[in-house]
Amino acid sequence: MGQASVIHPTLLWDEQEVILVDTGIPGQREDIAAAMSQAGVSIDALTKVILTHQDIDHIGSLPEILKSATKPVEVLAHAEDKPYIEGDKPSLKMTPERVAKMLESLPEDARQKVQAMFGTPITAKVDRTIGDGEVLPYCGGISVIFTPGHTPGHVSLYHQPSKTLITGDALVAANGELLGPNPQATPDMEMALRSLKKFTEYDISTVICYHGGVYTNNPNARLAELANG
């Protein structure tokens, strides 16, 4: 959108499953494949994709990943965001009016890139819906935490063996600090802030924010502060 930023999809794997949580913006399939390769995992081994929510920077490369897959890849998401991911409902945030307004503020080279990105709607079939409190029996156990507010069907994930919380956009990290959701990108801040209280039910050693990356500085205490803030 005219400025550089870093995103943090998460990879979970064991001998049976290779699971990618979120898929970046359109055109990042090769970047994801390269990062997986650095971790010693081929993208061809991918078995599942879990989407935390519908936003284009989280689902953008999913169609390309599915199209190039050498075997079936199961896509999981919450039922509330499923129709947006599948294209039955238009994007909540990237409306034509918002895209047009955004394009007006960009220089010509960035405008062309953004126009190309939004020229074709990003859609993909969701094979399975997941719900609050569900424990997915993969990679030692992954708890689904329904955290609406940023989108109606936003979910976060808790990887039980490593005590790792994968927040999607329910939280962000910046300059070494763990923060609440970005108000500019969160239509229902009141609900999003209420959702944070669910994190206090878990013993968390590591937090991975899609925007901001890894946070390990006594996350249980910081999450309690945010939940009670």
C-alpha cells in the first residue's frame, strides 16, 4: 500500500501434518515456499492451511498455493468468515470505494501494483469450519480461540505443546511491546477488546503476531494487562 511492512505467517509441522497459518498477500507463494524450505519443510508437503480471518493479507496467496499443490490441501476457517473467503460476500474492508480512495493517495508505481493486486477478487473454498474451544488433533493439539472484532470470524490459535499463541490480527507487536488490535483496521473494537480476555485462560510462553512477530517477555502478565485495560 505504498509502504514496506513485514508479515508473519506461521508454520506448524510434525511427521503427519504440515500446517500453514495464513498465506500473505497475492503473489507471495514463492516467498512462503522459500521460508518453509529454510525451515527444512517443502511446500509440497503442505497438508492444511488455517486462516485466522478473511483479510487479503492473510488469504492473498491461498489460491496460488492451492493451484500449485501436488496433493489436496485442506483449508480451515471460522464459519463467520467463510462466505467472505469463498467470495459469496464482498470483502468487509476492501470495498471498491476504499480501494479507489487508497489509490488516489499512492504514487503511480505503487498504484499499478495495488490495482493489479485487487484486480481479481481473491477467493478459495473453505473445506472445514472450526469453532471456539475446538482442539484440532494436529501437531500435538491446537486450540481454536474465537476472537471476533477485527472481523466477524477472526480466530486465534494456541499450540498446546509449545504454549504458543498465534494471534492473527487480534494483537500486534511493535518496538518490543505487545499491543491490542489496530483500531484503524478493526471495525468492532469493543468486541475485539472483549475477545482478548479469552487469552488469559491459557498458559502462554510465546506470542506470534501476524504484524510484529514474536513476543516472549512474560506474555501472560502482559495479556492480563491488555484484557483488563
